[in-house]
Amino acid sequence: MRGRMQGDLPPGKPELSSYSLGSPIVGYGVARVVDSRHSDFKKGDLVWGRTIGWEEYSLITAPEYLFKINHTDDIPLSHYTGILGMPGMTAYFGFFDIGSPKEGDRVYVSSASGAVGQLVGQFAKLIGCYVVGSAGSKEKVELLKTKFGFDDAFNYKEEHDLDAALKRLMYFTEGIDIYFENVGGKMLDAVLLNMRHHGRIALCGMISQYNLEQPESVHNLIAVLFKQIRMEGFAVAEYYDQYSKFLDFVLPYIKEGKIVYVEDITEGLESGPAALIGLFSGRNVGRQVVKVAQE
Amino acid sequence: MRGRMQGDLPPGKPELSSYSLGSPIVGYGVARVVDSRHSDFKKGDLVWGRTIGWEEYSLITAPEYLFKINHTDDIPLSHYTGILGMPGMTAYFGFFDIGSPKEGDRVYVSSASGAVGQLVGQFAKLIGCYVVGSAGSKEKVELLKTKFGFDDAFNYKEEHDLDAALKRLMYFTEGIDIYFENVGGKMLDAVLLNMRHHGRIALCGMISQYNLEQPESVHNLIAVLFKQIRMEGFAVAEYYDQYSKFLDFVLPYIKEGKIVYVEDITEGLESGPAALIGLFSGRNVGRQVVKVAQE
């Protein structure tokens, strides 16, 4: 959503183009169908997807990114904006497909208590990786270590030297095999100094960069050459045809309590702008959800 | 060789560690065996490999990177320091394995008339890519367009704005699918602005960076995220077990004259230092070879 607030995006897919002033913001959401002329969706269906506006009623004309929810009462509907929706698939395909993890790999996740990061860490633990995360408050660091089962974690806002912090936490494991990148800028520079030979960097986001007039520069890119690192950006939408595969993986873990998910739910459309802006200073704890309307 | 002239390389494989002052420089070369206690090599054999010193006679104690040459008179022995040796394999595996090319892809090669670049361009043409190269003189640009068959080429030293140069040459092809990176720094930054969605960047070298006290910074890395680019460093030594596969591919093309190779041969050990230093200003045209000794 932040990206689409640029006025100067190049023409492309409608769902990636600049927002029009005066129109509702469109993002990912959960909704109930109140009327439908589309054969795949009928009145009463619950859906999640990308074309749902920040409004009480949305008219969806191109439902290509709309998924039906087979609702069961033991799963909160908000999960379809998080662990069972776009952020969950982002964590799953970014980590497993781009990260190419194997048991014993050393994984580092920035923005680790966020919508995606908290899942990457838990997925990594499930397959026997050593996982370190960073976040921006003492409370979040505690969450990482206690609730999400990270092996170690640090508060990046309290570290003057991110390179030293990574060396301290990754030292005995000799560096990082997989970096799940949500932040960019200085963090990426520090990580490059601590990657292992043949490491993988899954570029999921660079939240530190989106609000800058000029992007920060990165100095240590030569490490990608010398350490034969693979760095790859990915877009979750390219995996949407594998949604059922993802559900088959993640639902049992949720039902058995082996994966947990923390959400930060604010109420009312009027809380939306502050919730969105708060992401860039890390005000949220866990997946930020705005409840716009309720039946 | 330039890399090993750093005094502060971390301990690692002997062939990647810092040179010792007072010892001969070791690099890739062609030699004839004058004596051997190793069962794989016998007196009279011709060999190429990484452990051959800049000296008339070398003692090779660890021949793991030594390959026997099945010499035929129609191939110059110098080719085993180039098209049939390390640079040839670098171009082949870097382009085909890391670049994942397909017919019609738009390929850009920097340092394109060099030991590796001239081959990447020719390999790319063989499979039906559109290929643009850059080099540092009018003579080299002419070589690219006439001798090596690049579709287009430019002299980077005459361009004030590399981004504009790439847009001019790649414009009607809508950008770059594969960038074969030999240069780094400003060139990489300009390329990132011109990569296509799902482009690949094969990081082979960053010669603009090796002699800098501090590496240049790169500003446009966010393109890797937004365009879902894969950027990957590679090391040719990891492909050496596939040398025969490479020979089977390349030898027929050489014999049929469908691939050409330009070498810049200087005579005598005393010409070595200037030849090495000349690489960093682009004094050489084609593969730089130093003939240290001859039978």
C-alpha cells in the first residue's frame, strides 16, 4: 500500500499502479460477499484477497486475487489477513523456495516479529535451523525468544554497530546461511559482512527505504561475489496458484498449536492511517490489522 | 591474482590465501611436465591449471586444479589460459548456469572484450539472444560489433550517464534479462535501473572495485526486490569437475570457426607486472597472456 502511494509508478498491472486521489485505498482484506454475478463466488461466501478496499462495502470487478475462505470456528477470520493469507504465503514461499533451507542452516530474520518475520522464524525452527531475529523493542525481542521460539534475538535500535551485533549473535555458528530481508539499507550492509559461503538472501521487503527521498547506499555488495551468495527478490502473487499447498502445510501446525501468530488489531476505519504510518516506526506488535467493518 | 595481493585475507583454502612476500606469484598457466611422482601426470605431459607459478620451473605439490591437455596442432596452447581454460569455463558456466538464458533474452555484458566477456557474448548469440556489450576504447567496441558479433556496443569511457547509454542501446528491447557483471560500482547501479522483471545478474567480477580503499556504494538495490531479480556470485572452480562437458561444447565451435578468441600476448616474465596492472585500466585487448618461458 505504501508503494502505491507514489504518484509516479510506471504503468503496469492495475494492482501495482499508483492509487488515484479520492478513491478508497485498496489492499488485502477479509470480506463477506453480499452480492455476486461471478460464478465462483456467491452471496454469503467469506473471501480474502488483494482487491478489498478500506471501506464498508467494496465492488470487486477483477477477482483474480480473491480466495474463498472455508471457515471453521477455531480459526479467527483475521488470520486470513496474516498467517493464512498473503503474509503467511510470503513467509512460506520466500523461506522455502527462495531461501532453499536445510536442517542446521543458520537463519537471520530482520523485522522478525512482524507479519511475515514471526512465521519465517517458526518455519525455520520446524525444520531444525538455528534462528536469530531482530526487532525494534524489548517487548518484541522477548516475543521472539519466548513465544516464537527464536534461538536468539536483539533490539536493533539499541545496537550502535549492527555488524558487531550480528557477529556476537551468529559468532559460534560462523555466520548466516539464509537472510530473510525485510529491512534493507544499513541492515543489509551489516548482513553482507556476516553471510556464509553460498548463503541465500531472500529479498522480501526493504521497509527502511520506502519513505526515503533517495535510497540508502549499500557498500558491501562485493561479498555477493566473493562468497557466491544468491540474492533474490520475490513477489508472493506469483505463488498464489499454490495456495492450497500452503494451507495443507500450515493448517495442521496451527491446529496443533505448533505455530502461533500475533496480531495487532485496531478498530475502525479512522484508525487506519495511523496504523499504516506506525508500521514504519514499528509501533505495531505482530501483524497489523485494521478492522474496518463487522457484520 | 590481484585479490591474493591483499595481505589481510582471512585464512582459507591455500589457493585463495594471501601471497607470501618473496615467493613467486601463482596463477593460471600452461606448462609441460618435466618430472612427476604423481600417477596422473607423467614427464612430457602438457597441463593447464591454477597452481602454476610465474617462473620458468614450478614445483606443484597439490595438483587438484591441474588438467591434462590433449594437444592438437590446430589449437594454440595459449588458448588453455583462455577460451579452453579458466576464463572459458567462467563464461560458459556463469552464463548458462547462473544466467539461465533462453532464446530471445536480452543480454548485457560489461568488460565485454575481455577474457570472459568476449565469450559470453558469443555464447549468447549462439542461442539466439540479443547482446549488447561495453568496453573502454573505440577499438574494443569495434571488435565487439565486428569480430564477436555483438548486436550493439558502447564505449563506457565516453558516456557521462551509463543509465542513459543503457536505455539508448536497450530501449527497444525494454531492458536487460541477463547482466553478466564484470565491473561493479557505477555500472551495476546503472544496470539495476534497466533490468527487466525476473532478470538475472551473474556476478563474475567487479574489477572497478578491487583497487579501491573503500568499495563504491550501490544505490539502486531496491530494484532487485521490485523486479524480482536474482543476483548471484559464482566461482568457476566449483565447475571444474565438468571440464569435459565444457570441452565437448566449445571445441567444435572453435574448429568450425564459429567462436573466435582474441588474446593479448606479452613476452617475458619482466612484462608481467605491467600486464597485470594494465588490466585495471583496460590496456589489454582480449585475454591478457604473459609468456613466461618457452621450450
